Amino acid sequence: MSVEVEPLRTLTVFAGLSDGQLERVAAVLKRHAIPAGMEVLTEGEKSTSLFVLARGSVGTSKRLGLAVRGPMDAAKQKFLFPAKS
């Protein structure tokens, strides 16, 4: 799915870019629909990606305790900004 230039104009991160620059940014962006409840990023994961939420809501959580304890579970994380239902 291609990304339209117009919605990018409303995002602060792209403020000040010319039409040509916005078109180049839009040309390399990829649109993804993420199912509800699916984890997008994991704390500590390295990435070279930029995620822009176009619609919907997300929740964020913070790991509690030592990071080497294994996979996160509900008892080992605190929800900082819960997703709206």
C-alpha cells in the first residue's frame, strides 16, 4: 500500500519539508495494518524503523526488574499508557 503525501504534512516530524521532500519520504514508507492486541515493538529491541500511527491507539508498557529474566508477562510489566478500548 502506498502512503499519501497530504497526511504527512500534519506531522511535526515532517514540518518544514518541501513538497518534493515529502514525496520522497512517502515513496519509501510502507503502510501496515496491525491487528488489535499484536505487539509492534518490544522494549530493548533495536530498530532502524520509524512508526507513525495513522489511526487507532496503542498501549505502552515498561519492564519491571532485570531485563535478563526472559519473556515479559503481565506480572513483570507495568502499563504506562494503556490502549483505549
